[in-house]
Amino acid sequence: MSPRLPNLVPAPAAIAGRAAPLWYLGGVLLLAAAYYVGARAAILFAADASKVAYIWPPTGIAVAVLFRAGIRYSPGVLLGALACELQIFPWWVALGIATGNTTGPVVAVAVLRRFSFDPIAGGRRVLYAFLIAGAVGLTITATNALVWRAAAGGLPADDLAASWLTWWLGDTAGLVIVGPPLLTLVCPRADRTSARRAALLFVTALLSALAFTNVVPGSVRGLLIFPPFMLLVWVGMTERLRVGSLHVLILACCAVIGTASGQGAFGHLPLMTKLLMVWALATTAALIVLAMTAALSERERAETALAASAADYQALVDSTPAAIVRYTADGTLTFVNETLCKVLGRGRGALVGQSVLAYIPDMPRAEAVADLPVTQAPSGPAAGASGVIRKPDGSCRWYRWTARRLTTAAGATEFQAVGIDLTERRQAEADRSTLERKMQDAQRLEALGVLAGGVAHDFNHLLAGVLGHADLAVAELPNGHPARTHLATVLNGVAQAGGLTRQLLAYSGKGRFMLRSLGLNELIGQTSELLKVTLPKKVHLALDLDSKLPAVTGDDGQLRQVLMNLIINAGEAIGDRAGTVTVTTAVHELMMDAVSGGVYSPSAPGRFIELIVADTGCGMDDATRAKLFDPFFTTKFAGRGLGLSAVLGIIKGHGGGVRVDSRVGHGTRFTILLPAATVPLATETPAPVAAALTSTPAARPTRRYGTPAPRPGLPAPFAGVPAP
């Protein structure tokens, strides 16, 4: 039984206590009364005096009630049928016929439930189940009645077939005309739809009354059958079985009542002819409505399934991270999914009809479209396969497109393309390439540092021997000896070579630093006063120093050398043009991700002092910037090229980092990161600038780190150079 159909009588299990038998008995008696009233109405409008009913409504009543209320109420059918048949046949014949009239509907209901009959759902399965159940059940009823009437002895042998057919046709008409309205009966709702349906029922009743009464002349009376019948067809095409069956019932009632009273289109016909005409009209109308409402139900289910499938497909297409488009051969968009709409920042309605090339210039064209995915590499632009999507904010996203040709339902040729966002992948590849390049640079610089350190140590050993022998020679020669002049030249050359050795050690990070807590702002102020004289006249030196800068632990001589190299190089980059060299200091907290992975990054996260030397000079290209810290690389006409390489080594030796930002024609910006000191700034008075520039690390009374101090006999240029 359909779960959407309420039971006509409450189930006994749903009623507690002693009230259950009363409810059941009431339901049985009510069904018996309905059966009897339907039978009396059919006999009342029987065909003349033969008492042959055009339609037998009790069959439809019995099947509908037993299906909705349950087969347990079948005693009600038996009582109603027995009460009706006792008025015509002896009690034993009436009891046999009543038993058959009960068995037929019970079997029909059993068949309906076997087929999971659902009159509200409709469809071909429902229609076939209803017809099969009716054929089986009513065949049992008609055959049983024929047997008992023949046993009573009042039925001639030549009338057996006609009697069986008459009984079967009446039961069939009652089932297909009265059964559907009762099977689909629900409580009506008061709304506009109900009012429209009531108006249509009134029109059907009016047209049927005109066709089966003598209101109109007899010459056109037969033609009036078609208007209600055509209206019935239209109702079957637009309404469900619940409404269409009511129209059939009204048409059948008007036909039976009018024909039984000798009026209307069939009233003047012979007995059997008008019996068959009424039966054919009513049954045909019922079957047409059953078939059309079944087709309507299937169409509605198909449309609902199609809409759900389309919604699921649309949701799948819109929720996928890939961009999906369809466009014609000239590039006109015919479909875009929600992903692409979000990327472009425009609605689907605003995009459809536009040119795809306005948003995706590199979209595959007809000559570049294949039925197989394209095989271009995911990185880099590829004509017809990869390209950019221009977003409203001016930014671009890289997509890789796979396009294929398709034919629409209308026969037109279109192209469908699916794009995968490669922006993050390309960025990851670029970051990986940058990191690999930095690692290669780090390995190259580390190898050069090891080489420079080894060369410096070996060269220092040779210089120590030369210096020792030169000292001995000077000691043995008397004053005024001509050779002393040549030995002084040798000592001066050794001193200059010692300075070169210190720069090589500084580049390799193995130089000796005299560390102390110092103020970077004071160091910058002292050095800038001297450098203002050495800078070109048109170059302005500007200082932007943080007044709350913490102390830094470092070698003031080495840091002064770093500052001098950067400022002098910045002035030379500006040249004879007017420009500005800006020195800025600030303090920052750097996290791990800011210091890891870079070639010139600090060694560990923490609090850093930032020293920035920026100029408005000519800038550097990529090739120059790649070799900037290589030893002996220089862009000057003359020079050793150890200035910036020594700067890198000094800053690395202090645990800091260097970052260079430069573009041709836009100047250069050097950012030096030095770890902030954990001890307060020293209170000692700094040495004068000139003395600081000429003093050596060996002359400063501070802590020493690294290799042992040089021997006392070595001259000042060898301070900081490991002794042999």
C-alpha cells in the first residue's frame, strides 16, 4: 500500500483498549453500506426492465476500500453483496455470488500490492498493475456468478457467454470509473488551483448534461458527445489521475442517468446497443485518462530526474577547481563555469556572448585543438595550450588548457576547454629554481672562500720568511748603507701584501675580529664625516638613523671598512651626475622563514640591526649582480675587486646577512643585517676617526677571537694574519 495514501479506517493496532473491535466493526458496516448503496444506484439506473446495470460501482468501491483500509475489511464486501443479491436470488445462490464478489476484489488488491501499486505516483507500471489486477479479479467474479446462476437453473445455455460478458463489462466499468477517484481521494485544499479545477469539473458536468439530455435538438444531439470528451482529453494531458478520474466519473454518471431515462445521444437506441455504447464511452474515457495521466506522471518524473541530473552536473562543474569554457570557432563564449566566473570577477550572464580572447588571449584555437590532451610542459608559455587569464585587478593567473572539438545537439561545432590553474605550481617552480640557484651560489662562494683562505695562509707563510730575512738583513747593515733603501722597499711591499692577505681572509670568513659592543649610529657618523670629502661634489650623503638603535657586537675596524666600501661604491655608481646616497638604520625581529634558505641570509633568526646603503646610480643588470661578490670581479677600469667580496666575508663572520636590490637605471640598495648585541653599549670613548682608520686590530685592547696573535716582530700590516 502506498505510504502517501491515508487509511480510510484506522488500523486496530493504532487504537488502544476495547475501542479497537468497535472501530473495526464500524468500518465493516460502513463498507457494507457503501457497497449496498452503490449496487442499488446501479440497479436504479439499469437498462429498462432487464435490471442489467450499465456500470457496477460496488466493484470499484470494494477494490479501493480494501486497498487503502486493508483486506481485513473484506467481510464488509461480503455483507453488502449478500444484502444486494438476496433481493434477486435464493439465499444459497446469493451467498455463492456474494462470496465471488468478495473474492474478486481481494485477489485484485493482492495483485496490486504485489506490484507495489501507487496510484499517486502514476506511470506505466501503475497502469499495467491496475489493469492486470482488474482483469484477474473481475474474471473470478464474473465466472463465479455465472456458475451459481447456472446452478440455480434460470440461465439458458445459449445465454451463458452473453451473461458472462455483461457481468464482466459492468464490473470492469465500475472498477476503471469508480476505483481511481477513491484510490486517489485526498482532502482538497482551498487555493487558486482548486478553484480552477472545480471550474473545469463544472464545465465537464455542463457539457455532459447537454450531451445526455434532450435540451438541444435531436439533429445535433449526437455531436455534443465530443466537447466533453475533448475536454477530458485535455484534462488528461494537464492534470494528474486524481483530477482526471473525477471528470470521467462525472461524464459516466451523466451518460448512465441520461441513457437510462431515454434521453441524450444514446436514449433512442436498442437495449444492448445503448448498453454497449455507454459502456464503451465510459470505459474508453477512463482508459484514456489512465493512459494519459500515466504518461504525464512519467514525463514529470523524467523532467524532475533531468532537472536533478542537470543540477548535479552544474554543481559538479561549478565546484570543480578547474576552469571550464565552451566557445564557438570565432571565440564567442557559450558556457563558463562558476570557477572561471570567480576568477574573472564577473557573472555567467555577463561572460556568455563575449569573446574568449578578451580574457584568455592564448586559448587554443581550431588549428590547435585535439581530441587528446596537449603534451606541453606545465611551466612556461605554450602557444595554444598554456596562457594567462587577466583578472579585473590587473593580475594574471597561469592556466594550462586541454581543448577538444564537439558537436552540439543543434549540429553546430564548438570547442570545450578545461583549464588547470598552474600559478602556484609555477611560483613553486620559480621559488625552487631560485633556491637552487642560491644554493649553487652558496656552494660556489664557499668553495672560493676555502680557496681564498688556503691561498692567504700559504702566502702569509711565504711573506713571513721574506719579512724575517729582510729584518735580519736590515739589522746587519750599518746605517747609511745603500742596500737599506732596497730593503725598505721590500718591507713596504710585504706590508701591502699583508693587507691583501687580510682581505682574502675576511672574504673567507676566517679573519680575526676584535669584537666589542659598539653603537652603529656613532660609527656611521664618524665615518660619514670623512667620506663626505671623498664623494663626488654632486653626490649628497643623507643619513636616516634610528635614534633607538641597540648596540651591535662587532669589530669597528671591519664594520668601518664595510661602510666605506658601500658608500664609496655608491658614489662611484652615481658618477658625475647629481644623486643621493642614503644611509638608513633600523631594528627588526626576523623569524626563521625570513633567514632560512638564502645565500646571503643571517645564520639564525632573532633581533637584527638593519643597515641600508641606497643610491640613485645606474644600477646593475642580472649578470653583474650574479658575480657581485666574486673575488677579483670588478666593473672598474682598475682595481683588485676584493671590496664587496670582503664585505660579504666580514658580514658572514659577524653572523649577519646581505641583500642586494638593483635594477638598471633605478639605482642599487644594499641591506646589511647584523645581530643586535645582548650586552649594553660600551661607555668607553671612541677613538678619533683618523686614528681609527689607520689603527690595526692588534693595537686595540679588546678580546681576540680566532688564531693566535702575530709575533711582535711583524709590522702592522700583518695584524690579524695568522702567524706561520
